[in-house]
Amino acid sequence: SRKPPAIPSKADILAFIGSHPGKVGTREVARAFGLKNADRAELKRILRELSDEGQVESRRRMLHHPGALPAVTLAEITARDSDGELIAVPAEWDEDVHGAPPKIRIVVPRRARPHEVAGIGDRALLKIEEAGEEGDVIRHTGRVTKIIDRAKERVLGIFRALPDGGGRVMPVDKKRLGSELVIPAGGASNARDGDLVGASLVRQGRAGLSIGRIDENLGSLKNERAISLIAIHAHDIPHVFSREVIAEADAAKPADLAGREDWRDLPLITIDPIDAKDHDDAVHALPDPDANNRGGFVITVAIADVAHYVRPGSALDREALTRGNSVYFPDRVVPMLPERISNDLCSLKPGEPRGALAVRMIVDKQGRKRSHTFHRVLMRSAAKLHYAQAQAAIDGRADDVTGPLLSSVLQPLYAAYEALKRARADRAPLDLDLPERKILLTPEGTVDRVIIPPRLDAHKLIEEFMILAN
């Protein structure tokens, strides 16, 4: 008689599920191992144990390894990579259980049909395959099988009111929408003639004209602040943080002494432009007490420890990767990270303990670096100065803030800078001392004047310290 099939081991079951991700359930496992009805109860018991142990999970009656993507996944297309290829993440993903959602690179067939061509903001069903690229962060590729939701077309333009209560929106970027957008009566949302508005495309009307609805009034075009808004929208600069990113930033706790050296008594200071919103680097210097380095200095540069809050794969990390950098306009900053991080926890405010990464450098009296060490520290800035304020103190015009710091902090900083200047002169680098132009606005947001701020030794001091640290 024929010998009945043996009940497969857990390892055999896991190997089979792993080789058919998202394509097998209990029935397929039983069929693959030749199990009859009498053995299926035992198979179900083993699968329950694997589930309890966290080695298998079930979604829509299909079995997966934990964190694996099903063969067909609903995904949100969120960005493009450096090569211009679309990147998606699964729409349903439990980060508390599996960590950060995996990225999926969209593969577009050479002769793609309309339903296979997606864009940022779309939700689509993807046929998933393993990328099979060693060392690549992106482990999956996906081919669009069906687009579930298209990203809503949004138009930035100038509203021109009509007597019936509606109007037209003249697009700022005519490449996106070839003609004006018709706004029917009741869709103007209190916009006035000449306002800069954001409008959503509702449908195509007769004679090819598009019908829209105003959903954001950005104010009068006569205000110079509108120019920044036009630039933000025209260049697709991300300027609104998702609720997930804001929640992660708000939940962040200030750094403490865990894993850090206590440098709170070292009088590091920040020196920045007078209108700086955040202060992310601090400096300190003192004569080197080592008798073998007479005339030399111990220079310290501390940088806010952003990595303490922006963990790999987190929502903040993904947002920072998408933005790449902060963008500065005359009237605003579009930050790379939410203000809770950039203007608070990672701003080295006077008297506030802050996590920082620091480099301590020993230079000789000629400004040549002899050694350096790196430190993860908890620091507390002794003062927040602006360039002109620091320079005035050195030039004999100290104020209530800089007076107490003059001999103990500022003069050693400038003495160390003089040593670095000697090393710079010996190197004879290309010296491009180009003037910086600064746009000053009135309180109403209009341009007041354009100035060339004076180039002070305080500016050069910070530059030399940062070059040395880098």
C-alpha cells in the first residue's frame, strides 16, 4: 500500500510560503504537500502556532511572511527617486508591527497603456516582484495593473471675477493647463478680482474648457509674498507636512544624558544672522594648556544632533529625503523638517539643554590642526549672538549680553581665528569674497530695499571654524 504523506515541518511550510508570497492559503499548502482532509486539522494547528510565533500572518486569507508584500498590493505613489523613477509605498501597512513601509519602484512597460501610466499622488494596484538587487534599499518593484484614484489636478492662478459671481482662473503655469479654468457661480470661495488662488479641476466642460472650484485663497497678487507662493507651487516645493510627520515631530522628546557626555558647563555660543530662526551650530575656543603646544588652541564646534530625532525609515526621514533641503525666500522659509524639530529641539537655544554632535580640534599657533576627537554631548548654549553684535564687542562696543563673555569666550574665539587665518594664508586658497545681497521687506510684505551687508570678521570666524570641522 502507498505510504501516506508526512506532515510537513514548520521549516518546510515557511519555505513554501516564502517562495509563493501572497499566492497561497491553507488549501494551497495542503495540496502542495499532498495532505488529505484528515491531515488538514494538524496543518491548521501548525499554521496557528506559526501565526502565534509571529512567523506567518494572514491577509485576505493569503499567507505571508511577516512584513512581506502580497503579490498584488494597493499602493500610494509618493515620490520620484534620483533617476526620476516613481516610488510607491503600500497603502495598508502596520508600522508598529513591521517598522517603516517598504519602498516599491514602479516599472513602466515600454509600450505602456493609459491605465499603466501613473503619477505622484495616485493610488494604484501593483503587481509586486522582488527587485533582487543586493545592497539596494528598494527590495520590490511593482507594475501598475489598475489605477484606483488619480491625484486631483490643482491649478495655481490669478482669479478674474465675472458679474455672475463666478469667474476665470488664469493659470500661472500654462504648461500644466493650456487654457483658463472656468469657475461657476458659487465656486469662487470669496476670492476677489486679482487674488492669487489655488483651484481644483472638477471636470471638463464644453468646448474644451475646464471647470474648477477655488479651494484656497492666497491673497492679493500685489503683495510681494505672493511671489514666494507662486514659486512654491510652480516648482512643486513640498510645503505642507503630513499629519503623520507632524505627529512624529510632536511626539519627540528632548535629548537627555543617556549615551552622552555632559558639556552643559562649557560656554559654547551661537553666532548667526540677526534674523535667523534656528541656531544649529555653536563654537568655543580656549588656549591649549598643553606645554608642548604653546600658542595653540583647543577649538570646539557643536552641531545640533538631528539624527537623534530623525531615525532611518521614519516618517520624518522619508519627508526629509523628499524635500532634500530647506528653501529660503525673502519672507518665509519652507523647512526640511517641522518647526518642532528645526526651530525647537534642534535649535541651540541659550540656557536650554540640547543634544549635539561635537568635534574638538587641537591647532598649533600657526593654525595647523594637530588632532581631533568626536563627541556625542548634551550642551547648553551660553548666548545667542548675531554677527554685528559679536563684532561690536571685539571692537570695543560690548552690550549687556556680550560684556560678560568678552574676555572668557569672545576674545579666545577671535585669537583662535587669527591662528586659522595664518594657516589659510599659508595654503593660499582661491579667495572668492563675493558680496551677498539681502532683500529687506516692509511690514506689509513689499520690497523695501536691497542691501549688501558688511563683511565682518565674525562671518569669517564662523566660516573658518566650519571649514575646519568639515
